Amino acid sequence: MICLLLVAGHGTVLETQIKNDVTGLYGQLTGVPKALLPGIGGKKILDFWWETVNTRQLFSEVYLVTNADKYKHYERWATANDFPVENVVNDGSTTLEGRLGAVADLELAIRSRKLQDDIMVIAGDMLCADQNFDIAQVLRFFRSKPGELAIYYELEQGEKSSSRGIVEVCPETHRLTCFLEKPQEGMTTSRLASVVFYCIRKGTLHYLSDFLTLQPKAQDRTFGRFWEWLINEEKLPVYGMKLPTGFQLIGQVELSDYTKWLGHYSALRQESPANPITCFSYARVGLMGNPSDGFNGKTIAMTISNFWAEVTLVESQTLVLLPHPLNDPTEFGSLQDLYCISRKEGYLGGLRLLQATCKKFYQFCSMKGIALTKQNFTLKYDTNIPRQVGLAGSSAIVSATLKCLMKFYNITDSDLPKPIRANFILNVETDELFITAGLQDRVVQVYEGLIYMDFSKNLMDEQGFGDYISMDMSSLPLFWLAYLSDPSDSGRIHSNVRQRWLNGETEVVEAMRSFAELTDQARIALQGSDWNRLAQLMDENFELRRSVYTDECLGPGNLKMVQLARQFGSAVKLPGSGGAVVGLCLDQGRLVEMRKAFQEAGCVFCVIVPYNPAGSIGINRQD
């Protein structure tokens, strides 16, 4: 692989404004080419690119293409920065009017140096906000695709699409379906902007001379026009990779642009390491339809602010995952202490969840063509969600970790939409850690609030996720929650029902269909504030589950809590996979008495405080 840094543009507007500036602030920059102006952190713009590509393991040679007017500046720079002076290519032009054009400059370098290899092309005079991105990721993605590669970024607020080459990208294959050079308003909804940062295969290089034959005028020999022709007309396979950052000072720019973007990116760089990122994810209760989420059913679930997981990320020199002192113990008071803790809580704490999420996150971004920065971090977590009682404690840690990673690496909702995010969290648990789970918990923890979920097979097959609808929470009844103080592993209660369902056993298939029907009826009851009907449906949900899973599988602890609740006339069901019950007691006068009964039976009892992301109900934390 050979890299070519293009700095042959004639920045006449910027140079003239620096020369004519009367403030005296830029006098020392008079005559200095744009690529050699101070960039982020005081480093020259070109210094950053040279440091990025100066890796023998990745590039056999690096060339610099400039013009005759600024050649001496770059020759001096090359000598001072251990860049091979013989690799500086002079295109012979001295004015903007006499320029060759960017594509002609590239073709000149390839032809004059007889280059016969895949090449990477970068505009060495553009300012990149991310000073830590990993160039090796770009090469790996390029080699994984059967075509060329174009880097793009998401336009920042205030940037107009008419100022950039805009790409439309297939979200599944990452192939560029259309390239529009500085499109007029309304021509496309895409906000994805291409920059001069490409990988071109050796077998495609001949298209450069073909294009130059078609475009005799220098002003038309731009990379925007080249890719527009190659993608839209020649239909060559070109793939896109996103850098979650910004690029500025592209083409002809003014002094105000230089000072504005340099100040903006420098400020961002100073702020980012100092501020830890803390994100929360909340426990959930399944109010209806569970466990049919894993069987193409329908459910309604709600996040609650009684319990939550909290993950904090701070930038650091190396990547560190901090064990939780209670959930990931490595020191014990005695051998007996180790025995008792291991017997009760097992060997699997939350540290594995952090590690699996980070691993899956890197894998996802690599596969989706998103280049991450080479920044490291320290992750730590805390949680007060009771373990092994089916309140989605594991997925809460994964969800909060993912939020932190997305913020740290500037991954947007368009990069990882909410429905896909829920799938991602499920895959962390099922694929990486072999935890028995369905989509419900991950969906409700991503969307937050009261969520109706339809996991019908046709939806899952067609779009890869279900229909997820947020419901009004302004007038919910008072729900309560009780859980066992000494539960078993909640992941084991699913028994052999899945295999029976896969085998097409009529009883199980019909039961899952009935769960979906109960959910639709519960949705109507919630919308109409029909709490009597909702209570009846909750009881039906439990009895249906009991008929499929059997008392032996549900276990005596769960059955005992259900029986206790019914003694006080409360509707009751399992909110998750076991170890807890959620109820609706319409006779509020009996709630205090019921609480005492549960406490005396050795259970923990609390009134549910719904977590509403809109803030109208519950205790909201800043994420």
C-alpha cells in the first residue's frame, strides 16, 4: 500500500487575507501554505497527517504532491520532519489559474513515480477534529471490501450540504449508492460528506487517465467529479467508511474559517479528557406478555427508577476495566468467606459484561465501517439492581456501558439506531456470554419509559427488529414489586420451553399467541385507564405462564409470592424470568398490610416508581 498526501492546491483567498490582515496576529504566517499552518495543539496540519501515515508496517512509501509555488516550503518541511525529500512531487504550477486539478496531480504522481500498488489518497491540508483515529482500521475495512473506499463524516450543525460532496450509503453493504458533488438544497436528505481521503485499488488506477480525457478543464478535474462519474455512471463498487469526527479547511477557505474551526476543535480537545462520562440504565418490570418476547410474541414493559446501573468512563493512558468491590471480589476475609460468597452469588460478576460490551462494540464499528479513535479509557460500574430476580440487571450494565462508549467515540443515533442498539445488547449477552435472554429488556432499557413491543415473525424477518411504541405514563396506577432475598439464577427458569416451541409443539405455540393477545388487550386497558381489566389480564398472564412452564419450573419461591399477593386481592405476575413478582392492588387500603406480610415472609417489598424519560414521573438522572 502506498500513501499520497496531496497539498498542491493554491489557497489564494486564505493567503491573501493573512497577508492583508492588519491586526498583526498572523504576520508570521504570511506566505505559509495552508497545510503548514498551525493546527490543533499547535501542531502543523501536515504534521498530523505525516504522523498518522508514517508507519512502515502499513505503507511501503509515502509521497507528497505539491505545486512549484510552494515547493520550497515543503522541501524544508520534509528535511525537518524526516520525510524523504525525493518523494516530494512538484506539479509545476504556480497559480490557481494554471493548476492541474486534484485528479491530474494524483495521476502525475502515479505516472511519474511508476506506482503499481493500491494507494491511499489524503488531502494533507484539511483539518481533522480527531487527532487520534486509527489509520489501520481504515486499511482493514478497505481490504475487507471488493472495491474502492471513500471516507465520509456527518456534517456538523451549520454546515451546508452544498459545500461538500455528499454520499448516500447502503446501511447493509456500506456501498455508496450515489455521489452528489455539492448538491443543491433538496436533492438529497443525506448529511454524509465525503472528503479527500480514499483508498483505490491498483486495478482501478487506469480510470484516472480515462477521467482526465473526459475532463480537459482543470476546474472540472476534482475528486468530487471523479467519484460522481465513477459511482453514478461507471457503477464501480465504492464503499464508505465513517469517521465519527469532523473535517474542515477543505478547498478554498477564508481566514475566518481557519480561526473559527481551529478554535472550535482545539476547545473540544481540551474539554474531552477532563470530563468523565457517566450513564445510567434502569431496571424494568414486564407488565404483560412476557416471556413471549423470545417467541415472536408481544409484551409491555416499563423502566423503574427504584433500581439502576451506573457506568462511568474516563479517558486514560491504557484501557482499564475496574472490578466492582462487591460484585467482582478478588479479596476475601477467609476461605469460609470465599465459600459463602461464591455459593450464594456464583462466579460471574459485572466485569465480564463490560469486557464483552467493549469487544462487541469494536467488532460492530469495524463491520459497519466506523473508524474509532486510538483513545483509551477506564470503565467502572455500580448497580443496586437486585441480582438474579429477573429485573434485567445484566442488560442494564451492558446498556449503560454502551451509552458511555457511544458518547466517548462520538457514535450517533444514526450510526447505531435504537432498534439495532437493543439487538446489539442482546447479542452481547447471548453470543458472548451465553445468557438466556429475549429482546424485551434491551428494548425497554434503550427506549425507556412504558413500551409496547411487537416481535411478530414477519416484522423480525423483514426489518430485523420489532415495532416499539412508547406509551403515555401520565396516569398510571400504583404498581408494587416484591422479590426473594435469596434467589436462584434467573436465567435458568426458561426450562425447555424454547425447544418445545422450535419443535412446533401446539401447546407452546398457542400459549405464545395468547400472550400476544393479552398484550394487545392490556394496551387498550392502559390507554383507557381500565385498571380492573388490567389487573385481570395480569392474573391471566401468570396462569398462562404457569400452564406452560409448570410449577416445578417456576419454583416454590415464586409460587409463594403469587399466593401471598392473592390473599390480599392483588393482581400479580412475574416481571421477568423469576425471583420477583409485580402486582397491581386496586384496594389501596390493603397495601400496607400486604407489605408487612411480604416482609415477614422474608421478601423485599417496594412501591414502584416508574422511570419516565420525559421527566413527568419518577426520579430522573442526567445521562
